[in-house]
Amino acid sequence: MASSNKGGTQMEHTSIEHRIRERAYEIWHAHGQDDGKADEYWLAAEREILSSLNARAPTAEASAPAKAEKRTRTGSRTAARRAGKPGKVNS
């Protein structure tokens, strides 16, 4: 019987591990298939793969200023409407 994956984390882990394994093999091959450095190649591949994943992931810090600015602009219009000041009204 197959075990269930909550949120796909096991599958994601397997996929990342597979990518690291492939990259480590590429590094090993590029270095002349030198024996005795498997750990070095694995760690180099792991750093590359995890760094590329982190670079693609949106950060909370990057999206926070845009959200705060949007709230500020929207809040200003709302405050103007409450004060009875004329403003752009959507039809």
C-alpha cells in the first residue's frame, strides 16, 4: 500500500534530491571523474540547486513594500471619501 504525501513534500524532496544527484554527476564528470570526492561534488551541487530555488522563490520582504504602498494609497482615498472630499469615483 502506498503512503500518502501531505502537501507533496515527500515528492518535492525526492525531486530536489534527484536534481542534486544529476548536478553532482555533471560536476564529477566535468572534473575528469575523479574518485574520492563524491561528498565535495554533492555539496557543491546541493548549494547550486538550493540557491537557484531560493532565488526563484518570492520573499516576504520583496512583496511587503508593494503591499504597504497599495494599502497606503487605498487608505488615502478612503480617508478622503470619509472626510467628504471629492475624489475619483468608480462607476
